[in-house]
Amino acid sequence: MYRERRKSWNFFQVFNYTIIILLCLSIILPFLNILALSFNEGTDAQRGGIYFFPREFSIENYIEVFKQSTVLNATAVSVFRTVVGTVVSVFLTAMAAYALQTKTLPGRKVITFFIFFTMLFSGGIVPYYLVLTDLNLTNTIWVYIIPSLYSVWNILIMRTFFQGLPDSVVEAARIDGCGEFQIFLRIILPMSKPVIATIALFNAVAHWNDWFSGSFYVRDPELKPLATLLQEMLTRQQALADALLRNSGAYAALEKITVTGDSLKMATIIIVVAPIILVYPFVQKYFAQGVNIGSVKE
Amino acid sequence: MEIATEKDLGSGTEINNNKKKKRKKVKPVGMTWKNIKKHRAQYLMLLPCIIFFIIFSYLPMAGLVLAFKEFRFDTGMFGGAWVGLQYFERFFQDPQSWNFVKNTLIISGMKLILAMPFPIILALLFNEIKSNKIRGFFQSISYLPHFLSWVVVVGIIQSILAPNTGLLNELIKNMGGDGSTFFLMDEKYFHSIMFWSYVWKDIGWSSIIYFAAIAGINPALYEAAAIDGASRLRQIWHITLTGIRPTILILFILSLGNILSAGFDQIYLLKTPGNAEVAEIIDTYVIRTGLQSGQFGYATAVGMMQGVIGLVVVLVVNRFANKKFNTSLW
């Protein structure tokens, strides 16, 4: 097999690498373009012709964006929901998954199906929304955290991982008189760092990226997360960006305006993706791991 | 809401193929009081989880009665008078509805069927790179877009496709073209923008599972085929693709459940006044009539049809796949 590969290196590998490199370029280049635009004077960018380097370098866009109290506030909301939501959710998910993998648990199959079925069928968005309203969750910060505490997918991944842990350690602890909670906290959790990292990352990314709840379940502008702010910018395009601009007091010094609605939008995009891209190289192995754990047979 | 989309990769269930009825006889777990009491810690651990799913999944399912009722704010979800099938009639009589259904089917069809080969091909290409380091590098780059919100992706699309100043229009201008096309406002371009941005965002991520399946194929098969004189392409066709067929099928079955939901985030954000004619799908319609203009009963009815059809399709296809290919979700 390998011998044959060497012979056909020319055609096969060249073709192969070309496609893969093109794909990777299609992912990297748009970011460079947005990055260049965000660091370029907005008024200058309107002339077009900016590719991967800023022409008139300026950090004015970022200064303007961060001058907005809404943006700072939205960042705080996003950070809060990401941190609190992830920590609580991972802990509760792990607990449920641990209980579900106990093979002797009476009713285990029924409970698993009860949870799994929600993946196949749901009541739809309107009854869901009405439940949130009835619980007085809408228009509070908890609507970001409580309804996303559990996800079927994450429970299944964790359960599969726990099933792969050696029984002997747990048995030994049980014989020593450890309670289930102690076993869970002192033995299972420390042994499960990889899967916890994976689930925590999935959770954190989902929280950081979620714009939907902010747009539809929350009216108070003080409670909108960063992703929702960006979504409102995109949908209301100019209107919102211009409002941002007007509030900023940039009009007081008219001759100095260099930012535009579009350039503010570019800076906001970069602010939203920056945490993900900066953390990504260090954690990406955990992401792929999650998929592989999840697909392992029972 | 958003967390649920993490499962869009669709392999949360154990892939148990070719294990037809070979289930081990597990000794029955006694539902005796003693046994239950022994596990009270586990039940306590599961309690918040069960309450959660009752409240946020099963209560909304019960709320589907709203599809047959008139919604009143004072009595809430379960009050109100029965209206029979009025909402369903309204939906089927409205000629616009068929347009939404058609748009939904076109978009989800493109995503489920046309887009499916791309991650498989990418997994095959990755498999040809033997150096783990180099492959890992390219793979990590390819997963990245999956972790970006559609808000960000659509923001990038808006910028690149902007008339005059966008990257694409610049390119067209440089090649002597017009360069003022407003791609996002023109329904002619909607499907290609939708399709390619979808492929772009998830090609790397979806390839992981196929790649793992390919890695699990017995290398002896390739050696045997090579001795028999099979070319590389033939080996890929007969060994690799046959080997990952169960995986492909499982993912396909799972994704069929989404046949009537064409991906809310992306479509909602890409929709503009210019392309609404082809971009309005059932999901966006439900949000528009339900959450945005408060016709709760009607929107519930439309959403319910979508959910029920999705469930039925998954069950039917799963049964078919079980019979025909011995591959099943459970």
C-alpha cells in the first residue's frame, strides 16, 4: 500500500493538498479581510480595495465600540452567562450522567429513553416560549442559564465516557464506605478531566454564540448579550450602527469622524470571535475528542 | 436553544449496526423497594435532570394542545376554548403556506442530500495525509467555522458580498465586470449563498466522524485489494466507502428528522426583503407569526405539523434501514 502511494505521489497528493489548502484559505482569508477592515479608518474603507492589510491604520473603530455602554454591558452579560452557565451545567450534567451509567439502577432504561426522546420530538418554539413566560424567566438573565442547563447530547457523551472508566476503583471506594456523592466528587470527576473539558467547551461556545434567547426572550436592552447585539446590528444594518455613532459624541468633532456603521460592525465581529479564535489553538483537541467519545458504541 | 444545535452533528446515539438482536441478556434489575432505596443517591442526582426535561421538554409537548385552542393571556397555555382544526385549515388554505413548505423542502433537501458528500470527500482527503502533525493542523483549521455563531458568519458574508466594496465585487470589478451587485438582496443568489456557507461552516466538523470511521477500517483489507491489483480509487470505492456505509446511513437517518426544519439561525439571518420569497421557511414563519405577532395557537399548530412529520420520517426511515441494511438508531 505504501509502496504504491509513493509512485502516485504526484497526482494524488498534489490534488489532495490543493483542495485542502484551498479550503483552509477559504476559512482564513475572510477573517483577515474583516480584521483588516476593522483596523482601517471607516471612511477610507468606503472607497473599497482593502484586502488583507489595513490601508489607513486606525484603532478608532474599537475605541468607538468600547465607548458604548451597551457594548460593555453586553460583554459583561455574555461573560456572566458563559461562566456561570457552563460551570453549573457541566456539574449537573456530570451528575446525571454518572447516575445514568450505574448499571444496577432500577428504571435506568426508562429514564434514558425519557431523556433521549426529547431529541426526537419537541413541543416547538411557541409552547416552549409560553413555558418560559409562565416561569417568569423571560426578560431575566436566568433565561440564558436555566433552560440550557442540560442537553441530551452532552448527557450521552458523558455517560458513555463514565461507562469506560474502570469499575474496580469505584468498587474499592464503595467497600471503604464512600457514599455515591463522595465517589462522584472525589473519584469520578478527577478521572474525567478530558470529557469535562470537552463538555465545558461545547457549553461555553454555545453560551457565547447564542443570540436567539437574547433576541426573542429578552426585551431589556441592559440584558442583551454580545451576540444579540451583533445580530441586531446585522439585521437593522445601518440604523443601529448609526445610532451607536450618534450616541458616541463623534458628531461633536465632525471633522475627525473616521468610523462608519460598517467599520463598527467589523470591529464588533472581531470582538465576538476573538475569544473563540484566541482560545481555539489550545483547546481544539478537546472538541474533536467529544465527537469521538460520543460515537463510541455502548 | 443554541446548545441543542450542538447535536446537529447527529451521532449522539450509539451506533449499533450489524448487531441484529444479539443483545446480551442483562439480568433484570429488580424494581423492588429495597433496590430502589439502595440507589437513592443516584435518583437524587437525576432529580434535577428529570425535572428539567419535564419542564422544558414535556410541558411544551403538552402545550401542543394550544394547536387546537384559542390562546388567552389570562388563562395561559391550557385555558381557552377549543377551536378544533381551525388553524390547520387556515394553514392549508393559505396559498402562501405552500411556498414556505416548498422553500423549506428545497433548502433542507440541498443541505441533507447535496451537501452530504462534501464532508465524506474531505475525510477521504484527510485520510490520504499520513503525517499526523500536518493532518492535525489542517483539520483544526477546518473545524474552526463550526464554533462560530451564524451571526458572525452572516456578518462576514454581508461584508464580503457587499455591493461595490465587498471582496467579491472588487474581484468582479478587477476582471472588468460590473461590481455593484447586491447579492444578498437578490433571490437569484440566495440558494448558492445559503448552500456554500452551510458547507463551508460544517464541512470540517462533519468530516470528523467519517474520518474516525475510516480510521477504524481494517488495513489488511487494503493490502489484500492491492495484491489483487485494485487501484487506489477502486480501493476507496470498494473498501473505504463500504466500510463507512453504516456511519453514513446513521447520520443520514438522524438528519432526516430535520427535513422540515431547514436551520433557523442561518436562514433567518440571511433573509432580506429582496430574497424573502425564496428564503421564508416554516421555522422563520413560526417565529414570525408566533413570537413576533403573537398568534400563539396558529404558530403552535404549524410547528406541531413540522415536529410530527419529522418524528414520523425518522421512525419510518429507521425501520427501513434496520430491515434493509441492519443499521438502526436503537
